Amino acid sequence: MKYIYLKTIGTMETSIVEDLKRSLSLLIPFSLRCVYDNEYPLFAFEPERNQYYAKKIIVKLASEIPHDCEKLIAITDVDLCTPVLTFVYGEAQLGGKVAIVSMNRLEKEYYYLPPGNTTLLVDRLVKECIHELGHCYGLFHCHDSQCVMFFSNSIFTIDNKQKRFCMKCKEFFERQIGKEHNHAEK
Amino acid sequence: MPRSRILVVDDEEIMRSSLSDWLIEDGYDVLAVEDGFHALERVKQEEWDLAVVDLKMPKMDGLEVLKKMNKIKPKLPVIIITAYATIDSAVMAIKEGAADYIVKPFNPEEISIVIAKLVERQRLIKENIRLRRALAKRFKFQDLVGKSPEMLKVIEMIKTVAPTKSTVLIRGESGTGKELVARAIHELGPRKNFPFIAAACGAIPETLLEAELFGYEKGAFTGAVSQHKGRIEMADRGTLFLDEIGDISPKTQVDLLRFIQEREFQRIGGKTAIKVDVRIIAATHKNIEEMIAKGEFRDDLYYRLNVITIEIPSLRERKEDIPIFAEHFLEKFSLDTGKTVDNISDEVMKILIGYNWPGNVRQLENAIEHALVVSQEPEIKVQDLPQYLITQEDIRDEIKPTQSMSDMERRHIAHVLKAHGWNITKTAQVLGINRITLYKKIKKYNLKKDKDTGTRP
């Protein structure tokens, strides 16, 4: 049996990760496993930008993937970026195994709002995790602003979209899961 | 829909792969190359929707690439990106025709909007070109069929006047295809890639016609909540077709005359004169000379419009064209409806040729469409024709050699009105004229609905 791994990187509250795992298990057809890693990925740190390169972390994670891992989603509290974008909420290997999601810009405090309960944060994390997971199964961004695969370029677009795929993306997602499993069995 | 294609040009491998990965995730078909030479090769060989070019590159910099790309594919939008932004380079890039200038790293919100906008614009340009081609193919004199000497003369005239800039006045009864002739002149002339704007002067209420033609500024009158371009302005560099020119009021005649003389106008409520380059084609079914004599139409406007006249003969003056039109419309509607009706019986053809067609070609077109919809067999039979054609024997019996044309028209309109229980829309459709023209004719001939019989001519 294969699992979707949720791997924390940095300082993450266990309760948030557990809530995320619970919410995700209701929305995706996989069993989930949590792995905790408190170390910060300093090898990916870019001092000039005071941010971490998402791709460098992904490459490292891909080299040490567990054998029973269907896909691995790393969750981190550090601020992620790419060489061309000022920041990213997450990054994934398109049609690959690994994705990463940052909760840095998903927290209320980032927008100078008083911290409340973690429901909104977990909701946002769920959306971004499913979004990146979609990329791992080969899905592109969707034009439907309600679909979870809609490109999130601001916190408003994340809050506006749903935690589910639109019909077209759902069909593609399920087909891809079937394809990958058939391929693995062969 | 095929994915839009983006060409990325950057000498830094990390930038290339980062940008292409993100663009691919965003649903684009991407190719990334490391220098201008490779990029120009690709632009020459393939079709692209957008190029994203780094400014600082060894050997050939982004501005040089932009200039050369513009020469090869002038319509290809190019975004210049740089990590070393300066006002000078930004100005230079825009001057050289860059679609945008963006600083690396990009704000995700900004870059996604810029790219989506440019790609959508490019898609619309391509769609526009495709539709224009399709339209040009579809047009090709298709509906201007006819082999009668009168019609051949009209076609010859269209070919002669099309390349010129002269104003044309098209004359002919309702339904003879005046707009079709105007479109043919536009399509065959040098203005074919610019708009053909038609204004049915008779169908637009007098109070609105001026605003419709000249446009208005915000606040020019109650309800003018925003600036509105008029049809004259919309037709800039193209053709303005003024249909039913004989129906315009003396006030609009003056405004139109001034515009034709000076080739400039002011929007209603506007203060600045707007210059346009428009070819004017006017059309009328009225006897303008008679109107001038009565003082209803300005003679100076008439002389301005009547530089070249094309007279379209009525269908009854070229009966030999009726079978050609009938076959043509049959083929056209068969294609549209997917029905395989490919023949017209001899008896039906006899009726078609014998009929007077007061609504001209448009009426014949409607009659064939009616027959094709009703027909259950591969051949159009008498029973498939509209009722007024089947019962026309009664009218023909009444025709006397001493009857005038207007008397004939009055009788025929009354007959069709009666046959359709005074349903104006249906009657206008059958006669092949618009509802306004029908109302005018009812008024002109003083036709009234009879309680018992439906009509009292």
C-alpha cells in the first residue's frame, strides 16, 4: 500500500498538521502519513531575498523519498520563492512525486491581522496541498476561479476558490491516478 | 482549444527553467532557448503567441532580439524582462515596440495578468484574421447571382467602382440586394480589411439617427451617461453604408452634407472636430428626383451622393434570373438545414417565374426557405410553397393591362396581409420587406383591416 506523505519542514504545530491530515483524508482518495522534520533547509536559503528556493528543497526531498510513498507534500513555515517569482505559496514537480507548500503567507499575521483560530489557515493549506498534488498528477492551472487548480496569485484568489476540482480537472485527476497505478502494477 | 505557445529567451539556465516550469504549469506550451540567435531561428520557423526575452544577454542583447523579431513577425508581442531595470532601457524597449517591460523576479499577480492579457489579445487577433478569411471566402459574389444582361451590367459596375474612393448611390426596389452590392464594393476594394458599417436610416427613429451616426459625448443629453462613438467614426478607414437615405430628415441631411464636404464632424455635445477617412455608399428605393422637386430632399446632398449610380433591376425585370436564384437559395438552405432537397419541380418553377415578386430577391429567398423547411421529399412541390404563391392564380386573373405598378403593389400587399390575418411580422417576412416599410405602404395605400374578410383595400 502506498501513502501520501505529509512532511513538515521547520517549526510546525502538530495540531495544525493533524487537522490538515484529517481534512485532506476526506477530500483525496489516499491514506496519509505524517513525518516531522524540524530542521530548516538552509541549503535552499537565498540571503539576498531572505527566502528559500522551493525547487532546491524539492530536488533534495525527491532524492530521499520513502519506498511506500505515492506522493510527498512538504509543509513548511518558511517563505518560498523561485528565481523568477517574488514568492510562491507552493511548488510541485509537474507529473512527479514531490511538492512543497508554505504556510508563511497563509497565516493571518502575515497580513497584520490578529491571530484567531487555525481553521482559516488549515483551509488555505488544504487548498494549496490539493493544488500542488494536482500538479504532481500532471494537472495544469485551470481557468475556473472556483476550481482548486486555479492559479493562486494572491491570498484573495486562494480564499475565493473551493477545496475541490472542477468537473474537468476531477476527471483528469482520477484518470491520472488510474494510469499511474496501472503503470506501477506492470 | 490549442495551448498558446510562448518562447522564452534567457541566457541563465536557472531563469529559463524556472520561468518555463511556471508557464507550463499555467497551461502554456513553452520553449526556452539560451540566446537571440536560436530565438530568431525559432521565430522564423514556427508560430508563437508571445516571446519573453531577457534584456541582458551576451552576443545579442534583448533589444536587438526585439528589433529583429519585430522585423520577422511584426505582430508577435514581446515582453522584455530584466533584473537590472533602468528607466532608459525601459523607454528604449517600449520605443522599439515591446509589449511590456517587467523586472525580475516577478510579482506572481502582475506577471500572470500581463501574460494572460497578451495571449488573449493574440488569440483574438488570430481569430479575427481567421474569421475575415472565412467571411471573404464565403462572400465572393455568392449571393449576387444572375446571368441577365441587367445583372451582368451591375456586376461589371461593382468591379469598376470598387477600387476607387468615389461615393456611390445604389438604387433599386426593396429586396433587390442593395446592401449586398454595397458589401461587394467594400470587399473588392482596398478597404476590405477595415470595417463595413451599415446604418439603416429608415429603421432608426429620427431622434436617434443623429446620435447613431455622429455619436455623442458624455452628458450631451439626458441618458448620455458615457461617450458613444457614432457609425461614421466606427467606419474610419472603411465603408459607411447609408441605407434608405431618402428617409432622413432635413436636419440630418444638412449634417450629413457638411460631413461629406469636409470629411470631419463633431460628436453631439462635442467641441473638437473628428477627421475620418470613410467611403460612403448610399442606397434608396425612393425616387429622389421627385423628392427634390417637392423640396423633401436637398439637391446639394443628392449631387454629393450621386457621383456614381448603380441601378439594380427588380426581379420582375430579369425573370431569366429567377431559376438561377431559386437553385442558388435551395443549395444554400440545404447546406444550412442539412436537408437533402436538391430539385425544384417544373410546375413550381413555372409559378416562381410567373410571379411578380414585389419583395424581389429577398421575397424569393424567403419563399425558397419556406418551401425547403416544409418539404418532405427530395424535390420541392407546389404544396411546399407559401400560400400566397399557390393562390396567386386568383390575383393573376385580376391583372389587367391597364393597371399601374402601384395598383398592383397595393393589391398584392392587401392579399398577403389577408392571407396572414394581418400579422405584420409574417407579412413583411413573406413580402421580403422590413416592418417599417410595410407600415409605410399600409399607410400609403390606406389599407385597413376588414372585420369580416380581413382586408379592405
